[in-house]
Amino acid sequence: YTITVDPDARGAAIEDTMYGVFFEDINRAADGGLYAELVQNRSFEYSTADNGSYTPLTSWTVGGTAEVLNDSGRLNERNRNYLSLGAGSSVTNAGYNTGVRVEQGKRYDFSVWARAESATTLTVTLKDAAGELATVRRVAVKGDWAAYRASFTASRTSNRGRLAVASSGPAALDMVSLFPRDTYKNQPNGLRKDLAEKIAALKPGFVRFPGGCLVNTGSMQDYSEASGWQRKRSYQWKDTVGPVEERATNANFWGYNQSYGLGYYEYFRFAEDVGAMPLPVVPALVTGCGQNRATDDEALLKRHIQDTLDLIEFANGPAGSTWGKVRARMGHPKPFGLTHIGVGNEENLPREFFARFQRFRAAIEAKYPDITVVSNSGPDDSGTTFETAWQLNREGEVDMVDEHYYNSPQWFLQNNDRYDSYDRNGPKVFLGEYASQGNAWKNGLAEAAFMTGLERNAEVVELASYAPLLANEDYVQWRPDMIWFNNRASWGSANYEVQKLFMTNTGDRVVPSEASGTPDVSGPIAGAVGLSTWATSAAYDDVRVTSADGASLLSDDFSGDASRWTHSGGGSWSVRDGEYVQTDEAAENTLVTAGDPAWKDYDLHVRATKKAGK
Ligand code: AHR
């Protein structure tokens, strides 16, 4: 094919904000993930309402006598449960994944809220099966509820740490916490550094949060204080701000407990820290995500609309305003500069949704005319619901419509022209969620091809984010995902690399081009698994390719059959110790599966030894 490019022609302008990220607390993306807290179930609030397998002592082991109480002796109205620990007893927390992860030489801050009628000593230890991970700390406790703190320096690195608190006398405990000092940008109540840095490396133009289906959770239930802070409350931003010990935990839409330690303040702060525009989404009182209902409760609707106005004040209001004051007290007197807000997520009832959306929109525009209110088109990429939603959005002259779709890689290849025909004068598109179904190289490739179509239509497609962003490999509800992690490491998928390529190389303007033909993309994508080691050059030798768990590809995936792999680029490879090893100093080498093996996920790792002085 010939591609003709006219360097003087001017195509669509591409905004710096075009590519962003969508963070949803799915796959334990928050607790045990981006939120740096190392203690699981720190406030003893896990319950069967969150997940059938939970109890208030999930992730804790008791030595001696201890029980979780929910009575008037509690820390505060929102933090219902607390632990009553008997004299000479202890509790030990198992953290997330394999345990509490600590790194040698790093500082960790322990804190606990405690109450003891007579003077009591808490002994705090951090250890794993091999012994102590830090010097034991002792904390003297006496009197009514108060916060106590101690800090540790880890003497060893371990992924299997356990945090134990023993008490000499009877004591009540709540909010047992261990936080790494080293959080992203050293923020208090902050974010896990490696994960936040991987997101920051994308240079996102915006951060959409907190969901997804998550925002629709319980949005039709009463959420007044009078309802007793029962679980499956709606995801309400007001529940997620203020001191962490006063944030009620909730039953997450995705089937686990959600502490709200990572709340709206932290989301806004993170967006600011990565230089992105914050884009919160509020429920529209019409539940999609598997349910088809719309509320007719006028009082509830009005309350949610008011909450949305309050959210804008929390983000943008002066430090003296009611909600601006809450933000200022949390450490950010300066407004966060909110410009866009989403109302609703994937509603299946377009007419019901649009009627309620219009109520939110009118209230927001009346008070904050500069805010862009983002509508949506439901959960599909086409069909009657989708068409009706778009028709209503067009007729209603909304500013921007959020589209979502998860499809095969073939679909993405075949739909590169999706936005070529979208009305240039209609609502702009926010492609808030999309992914081809898989984390393999072919998926990244199909998404890359599709993204060229987004850019070509940048005058219509203003914002786009891959979804979901994060997945803890031991707690997965949804795949594929962009960035994977456990308690000790994180790694980007092929899709992550594609996003990074586009997000860190966004042009200012499209240069129109024409191709002499279009490849046939009707069949399944065939081809090879490829890996280029071009960075090896003369600076490295002994380049080895293994699968993610360190096992040799040869034995792992190809039954030791080296002939299934070929290389190009002039380098030499040989099999040594069950691994492919690059044996020369070629500037570039590509290792490719020779045949056309059935597609599956290959998580390839390259190990290379750097030469002295290089
Ligand atoms: O991204 C995962 C889920 O996919 C989101 O919560 C929802 O909006 C969509 O259906």
C-alpha cells in the first residue's frame, strides 16, 4: 500500500487532554492497590454484606480473647465496629496477597485508635516466618479513644510480613494502620508509589473516577444518617472525605469491602499530582450495570442533585465556602479547578436517564455555567438503546457524551472509521471506557490501530480512556486490565505500552493522509508473537527471554521445541540452560514464533546483563 501524506494540510487539532485514565475501584484497585495502606480490614468493618466469605475479623488472627463489637462504645457513628482485646491477647493482620510487604531500610508508620480504662501497653511487632522485620515498638495507652503512633524501619525485605498488636490489659482498638512513609509525592494518606508512577508515566490528560458501575451502587436507596450507615449505600462522595477514621466503609459494587481511604480528596489530589484534569462521575439515579430501574423518589433525586452542586463547591469553591472549607481543612485551600463532571454511567433506560440527566444539568448550568456536564450513551457501541440515547443527547444539545465498549480485536480493526461519520456539530465524544478483549500483543495492536481513528477524528472525539486501569492479580473481577500488580510488584500489559506510546506522543494536529488500500481485517488476526530486543546493542550481553514466572519459554510454552522460534535482525540466539539466549552484540534482534501458534497470552520477560561501564 502507498500512504500519501500532505504535510501542509491541516487536520483536526488534538487537545493535550485527549488521552486520560479511568480509575475504578474494581479488581481491588484501591484497598490493597493504589491506596498505600498495608493493613487489610483495618477498622474491622468487613461483613457478609460486602462478601459472603467475610467476617469482621477477616484478615486478622486472634491470640487469646478478642471480639468485634458494634455498640455505643464505638469510635464514632460512621465507624461502627471496633475490637475489644482481652488482657494478654493479640491480633495479627495478614495484609493483602501474600502478606504485608516491607522493604529493607524503608520507614513505615503505624497508627491505631485505642481506648483503655487503665494504663495498658500495646506491643507492636512486624515479622514474617523467618523472624522480626523491625524492632518491636511499645505504645502506652490510657483513657478514651485517641490516636497512637509509632514508626518502624524495616530490617529486611519481605512479602509475607504480619503486623501484630498485643495488649497487656483490656483495650479497645480501631483503625489499625501501617503506611509506607514513601508514598507517591510523599503525600499523607497517600498512594502506592510504583502504581502511581506507572499511571503518571502515561502523562494522563484527565483522570475519570470513581467508576463505572461502582457509582450506581445503591444509588436508589435512602442514604440518610437515620438509615444507620447500612451497607450497600450509594457511592456518595461525601462519605469519602474528611478524617479517614470518620469515613464509613461500604460494600463495593464488585463484591468486596471498600474503605474509602482513597476518597474524593485523594482522587482530586492525584489528578493534580499527575498534571491531569479531574473528571468525577456521579450517579443519575437510573441504574444500568445489569439493573434497569429509575427512581421516582423526588426527594432522593433532589438530594443527589444538591450533592453534585456541593461536590463542585468542594472542588472549586473558595476556602471559606461550606464545602471549600472541608477541602481546605484536608490540606488544599486552593481550588482543584474542576471543569468537567459526568452524570450517570451506562444506563440502559435512555429516556428515563435523559429526563433525570436534564435535571442535574439544569441545576449545574444555573450555578456553574462553565462546567461541562457529560452525558452518556449506555453500555453498547450500537443498537436501539444506543441510538435512542444519542438522539436524545443530540436533540438536547448536550456538550459531551460518554461512550463505552469492550469488543474483540477484530472489531477494533474493523471500526477504525467509527467516528469518521459522527456529526461535527453535535455533542463531542468522551470514549470513557474501551478495550479489546485481551492483554495480548494482538490486542494492543488492534487498539493502536483504532486509536489512529480516534485521533483522525479529534474534532469529535475529545477524550478517551482505556478500561479498567488496575487489577490485583489475586482478586480479579474483570479482565483485561491495563496495569497488573500484587503486593510486591506491578507490570504494564501490552495495552499499557500502547496507551503510553500514544499518551506520551500526542500530536498537536492531525496531518491528513490517504492510503491506496485497506488491509483485509475480516478474519482473525494471524501472526506471530514477537519480541524485539533492540536496546541490547553493545551495552548488554546475555539477553534471556523467559515467561513471567521466570520459567523458560521453551519448556513452558513450546515443549522444548526451539524450532518454534526464529529470530531476525542479524543476531544469534542459542538455547542455554533451557532459555533462549542472545549470544552476540547485534544492534537489533527480534525473536518471533516461527509457526502460528494458537493465540494465548505470553507474558515475556527479558533479562539482560549490562556490560561494565555501559
Ligand atoms: O470497566 C469495568 C466496567 O465496565 C465499568 O464499571 C462499567 O462502566 C463497564 O460496564
